Amino acid sequence: MPEDTLDRTPVHALLADGTTVRIRTVTPADHDRLQGLYEEMCPDNLRFRFFSLSPNSARLAADRACAPAHPGYRALLAETRGQVVGVAEYDTGGAGDEAEMSIAVCDGRHHRGVGTLLVEHLVSAARAEGVTTFTADALSENREVLRLFADLGLRTARRFEGAEVRLTIRLDADDAYLTAVEARGRAADVTSLTPLLRPGAVAVAGAGRKPGSVGRAVLHHLKAGGYTGRLFAVTPNVSHVLDVPSYPSVGALPATPDLVVVAVPAAAVPATAEECGKAGARALLVVTAGLDAGQARALLAACCAHGMRLVGPNCLGVSNTEPGLRLDATFAARHPRPGTAGVAVQSGGVGIALLDGLSRLGIGVSSFASLGDKYDVSGNDMLQWWESDGRTELALLHLESFGSPRAFSRTARRVTRRIPVLTVDAGRTEAGRRAAASHTAAAATRAMTRQALFTQAGITATRSVGELMETAALLHSQPLPAGTRVAIVSNAGGAGVLAADACAEAGLAVPPLPPEVIDDLLAVLPEGAAAGNPVDTTAAVGEDGLADCLDRLTRHPGVDAVLVALLPTAVAAATGDDLVRALTRGPGHRAKPVAAIRLDQDLPVRLLPADGGGTVPSYAEPQAAARALAHAARRAAWLARPVGTVPDLDGIDAAGAQEVAERFLSAHEDGGWLDPRTCARLLSCYGIPQLPWAWAETEDEAVLAAQRLRGPDGRVVLKAHWPGLLHKSEQRAVHLDLQGDAQVRAAFRDFGTRFAGLLTGVVVQPLAARGTELFAGVVQDEVFGPLVLFGLGGTATEVLGDLPQSRIRSTGGTPIARLAPLTDHDVHDLITAPRCAPLLFGARGGAPADLEGLEQLLLRLSRMAADLPQLAEVDFNPVLAAPAGVSVLDARVRLVPRRPHDPYLRRLR
């Protein structure tokens, strides 16, 4: 049963109006409340539910839902503030994979998505129990329920039978269903954030009467920033704080606040949150730090019970610079400048740095959220807000942990198609991960997993806050380059050399210019200029000559971007020429990015105002300019690629694989490594090719197997096996190049002698033909799910300390990784990785490997990882890739008890 289908704990989810409901399994104790739900319905709704009016209908419906649990039946209810607002149920009748389902929503709660949300959760529970089809009956005049199923995203058929409609709903969820669920979730999420980011009334609890308190600083910022809504302080025994009306409690306020800023001591946070919920507040911003585990649980319980969205605790605050709102609920030193960049951080210090940097550059901020310990509102929420707010053109993130990475990944892949999403890749080292976990009270993500997420989602990942600002400046001000070819222009040859080195180190190309372009440039440059690449204009270049040079280069089809390295000279000063102005003369007609490098610049990056509007980025270091341009080129390449698809695969026996896993785990309660025969059965369920092999437990069996499996050269391999053996080469548990029965017997006896008391059998294989030895594997990330790895393989062993379990074997350096399920683009990226591609594509005149077979192997491995949450580790090493085909020579698989994740289920926290 999936962990998300309510078997163990209730979940909270957002309705269409942004309010929260609690969804859980019905229990016998719910009988009276369920009966009351039906009894309080108006006659029309009762008729829609029961098709006729009967005094016993409500009681019988409650009796059925609250009866002792039995196979094939499930009932879920939705409740808010202790009131049952809806119920949904299905019943298979005890047999088969088809279930009759029904749904009821209380009066006054229609058109808010209660029914749709209940059906989504019911579908998840039914699919986990093997139900493939729902049937439901409805009156033809019940347009609301007919619309609910029509809009659900599942394949639904209708059959009219007089005044009734028979609905048949297929539960084989696909991309259309996931898209529909995501769209509903996105709309609900954005609506739920409105009280937080567009509140009509704000109260600050714990504003403080003395200067220096955090609450007082937030209140001052709200007032001084010009917040246009109603503003209150909550502080006992005073009537005003900073000329803002003050009240002794939230319940005593003259109006219900949409947002309450909580700045009280940690011990008082749970009670304050409960008070806010009872008063009807819709969102909390908890800046208080230092909550212990009990206080944290109580805070979350209050937010769940009363349907409040929560930012924090331990955060800097939130702001929204909309002209008609001007919300600055932070205690930063300065108000953020209004603009177009959305910012979400976990670290308040990083948030202050980004706010100041964006203001200094003139980009400004659309909205800002310091998420702190991130109990609820996350980077995923903010991405969805920026996607829909109509103001944000650039998203900047600094996240040290991911609460719902699968949702974040799906959201980011969609949002990055519309606006650039930039992040600092924080926690790249073990020390950084420990610091992040300590700082935010959340588990930080491993570097390889996080980098796979960023790559697949099209997120621009930088290595520092400075690099983030440098890249933001270029993406904000310049068009994207069509490629990586850069022309460098300089009025000092040495600066041009530095720029060329920086571009090459950043992965950009600095190609020679063709003769016709050189002649064109020399016609407008001073005598003595050199028009190779870099272009040395000499110190004598004037403003007009430099501007003409830039225009000609940006028109050349062999140039994708131009970097201009300038140094102040006495020549320009004497003539009155302003070379910087040459950069900013009408850049709007330049369709390619142009950036300046000014080694004398006092700030790392500036945005230079341009004639007729717009800006041009200027950097103090060539490396900064090159890094920013390289990030822009990667974004352009990512946008140019079509959205990848997960190919359909034939010959997949997912049910058989699940049976293999369940049978193994029933015999091994804590999980473990599969024996060779079980491993082979699992791989065969996915059509993963293996070198022929046989299992032998005696010397004679080994000889017979060798006689059967010998190839044309007559040689075989023996591999020892016992439970827990991981690295055969390290244990010298492999004998190669065995010829004849005598050598096979000798090898078997050697194993028996050296591994007495351990050996359970041997694997006999023919000696493999020549080919490229590769590694393919899977590790199950506890937060992100399965990660597929690929790289060079072989017999040498290298522990990848950055990976869970640290048992994956590899050679040739760290492999590259992608999150499952792999798309066709993901597989292409893996196979064309620089370390592997030359060998696979036929280096030094050799024949290329079977690339189609390799693609199939990776796709099937990905499918196995996506199907089986119990799959903790897979290690195929080596995988032999030859022109004639691809096969796995050695495979290890580890299973652990784990419940599947349902990507279609909407839930909070």
C-alpha cells in the first residue's frame, strides 16, 4: 500500500479556494458525524446522492462506511476544523478489479474542490489495491458530479439509462491525469498563498515595546515601507507601538488578519499559533528561532487544524513590492527595490545579500520569502507563485534542503521554460551538507542527486552567491546566445588574453574570425589593430570605431556573443571618447548578448544604463563574465531541446517483478542483496540482457555447466557466491580464463578451501568477448527517489562516498547521474558523456558499440527503478558494450522494505 494512501496517518491538502482539509480513513467513531452530514443535506442533494428520499438513507450510509474493515472496501472523509465536509467510498463487492464508488459533499462546500480531492485520494488507494476501474451512477441532471468526472483527467465513459447515467472510469493514470492533478494543485497552491503574499490585514504578535526586538523591527518595516493594508500590533498593556494600534491578543483585534507575524519567544509560539487559528488567520510568518521538537509539532498541529499556511520558523520574513501593496514583513536593514526578480532562500543572511545585490543592480524584487526551517511553504510554492503573478521575470533560489523534491522537479521543469530559475548549489561537500542540516533543521541533499535535478529541470546552478548575481545580471539584461562562440574585443591585448582564457575555462569557444570579417573590422578600427579573435582595437580606438566594431561582430552569423574588455587610457581621455558609451549605444538592435569586462571596476558586476532603455552588464573579472555567458548558453541549449519523453518499452513484466520483490522480502524481513538466481529472474522481467550463466553447487555441476557454456575459445569464468559478498575482485572470488575440466575443478576446489563455511555456490559464465566495459546502476535517494548512474566500468573498485550506501563500484572517475524515470534526452546525455562517448562511438577507427542496445538497457534499468520502490541499489559492473550487442556481465541488486510513492497524490507537508 502506498505510504500516501492514508493507511497510517491523515494528510492535509489544499482545496480550490486555498483552504485546507484533512483527509483520512473513516473509522467507526465517525458514525454520528457521517450520519449528520447526510441528514443536514438539502432535499435536492440527498436525491442526487441516493436517487430517492428515505428516512433511513443517512443512517444506512453511515452504517456502511463505519462497518468493520473488509477487503475491497475503502471510505475516506474530508474534514475541516472538526467538521466532516465530504465522504467518498468504493466497494469491489469482495472480488474483481472493478469497484462501485460514490461521493457526497456537505451543503455549503460545493465548488471548492472537496469532491475532486476526495476522488483523487480514493483513486490512489484503489490503484494500490489492484482496482483498475471505478463505476458510478448519477442522475443526468446532476451536472456537478458529471463535470467532476469529466474534468478529472481519467478516461471516463458515459452510458445513459433513462434519467440515470452510468459512468465507467479507468484508473490507469497517465500523463494527462498527472497534468490535470498538477493544474488543480497549482491553482489551489497559489490561492492559498494569497493571504501570505497579498494580505489585506497584517498583525505582528510580539512587536515589543523596546527597540532592538525582531518583532518591533518587522512592524517598523511594514509601517515605513508603506504597507497599504490594515496593520496591527499584538502586545499586552500598550495601546500603540510605533504609532500602530496594539491589542492584548490576536482574538481582540478589530478585524481578522490574513497574516500574522509571530515574533514571540519559542515557548509561546504554539499557543500564539492556536490563538491565530481560532481567530481566523489564514497565514503565519514565524520569525522565532530555537523551537524544540515538541514546540515544532504543536506549531504544525495548529496550522493543520486551522488551515493556515506557514513560513518559517527561524526566518527573515517575506515581502511583496507590488505598487498597490508594498508589503515588507522582514527585519532586513533596507527595503527591497521593486522589480522583477523573485527570491526564495532558507538562509536569512543569504537573503539579505541577494536583496541588496538585486537592488544595487537595479533589477529589484517582485516578491521575497525567507523560508527558514521550511515547515510548510517551500521553494516549490514560490515557483508556482512567480509563474502566475504576472511580474516575475527571473527566479533566484538558495535552498539547502528539499521537502518535496518530486513536486519541485515537476514544477521547475515547467517554470524554467518560461523564466530563468537560478540557484546556488549549496552543500556540495560533506562539511557543507552537515552545516546545512544544522542550520535549517532539515536533511540536506547529496550533491550528485541535486545536480541531476538541476540539469534535468533546466535550473541554472551556480557555485556562489556572487556567481548567482553575475548570471542574473546577464540573463536580466541580454538576449540568450544561440551557441557558445564568443568574439572578444579589447583595447589592451593583455586583457583580451585574460578574457580568452576565461572563456575557454568556462567551456566557451573563441574561434578565429574569417578573412572577410577581419577585413570588415579593420576598415573601422585604428591603424595597428589586430582583428583576429581576440580583436585588439589598440588604445587609439574611439567611441564610434568601437561601436561599429560591436555592431559588425553581432551581425556576423559565426558569433553568438561578444565580450568587450576595456581599460581606461589617456588616449580616450584626451579625445573625450567614452568607450563605455559605445557599449550602451542602442543595444536594443543587437540580437546577441554583449557584456563588458572592466578591470578597474569597483564592484564585481554592474548594469550600465543604455540609450533608449535596457542595460549592459559590466564585470570586474573576465572569469565572472565568462561564467555568466556560459550559463546563458547552457540555458539556451536547454530551451532549444524538445521536452523529453519516457519511451514505451515492450516485454515488461512489472507484476512479475513485484512478485519477485515481495517473495524475497517476505523471506528477508530487513531486505538484502539478491542471490544470483533471484537477481536474474528480476532482470528478466525487464528484458535486461545478461551474459549466459549457470548456477553450480558442486564441482561436478560446475564442470557440466562449463561444458555447456564454453564459447568458441573454450574458456569460462567461475565466480564464488555467498550471502553478503559484495566485491568479488577484492576477495579474489573470481577465476578467469579457465580451459578444460581440470581447471574448472581446480578453481572450484580453491573456492571451497578458501571460503569454507561461506561458499553457497558458484556462477559459471563463458569468457566475455571484447568490448567497452561500462557501469550502470541505481541508488535510491531517500528524498528524491531513484537515481540512475552511468560511466566507465571495470574490475577496479572505487567507493563513491557521495552516494547512499557507498557500495556502487566504478572506474574512470565519478559517473554521471539522472533521476528516474529517464527520458530519451536523459539517456542521450548519459551515453554522450565525455568520458564514455569516444569509446562508444568508435574511437581510433574501431567499430561503434550497439548504442540502441545501450539505450534500451538504461531505459529498462530506469523503468525497473521507477516500478520498484523496494529497489535500494543496483550495480551492473561491468556492462559489456560491443558492436554485436550489450550485456550485463555481473549484476548485484539490493531490496529493502519500502512503500511506493504516488506522484498523483496532492498533499501538504
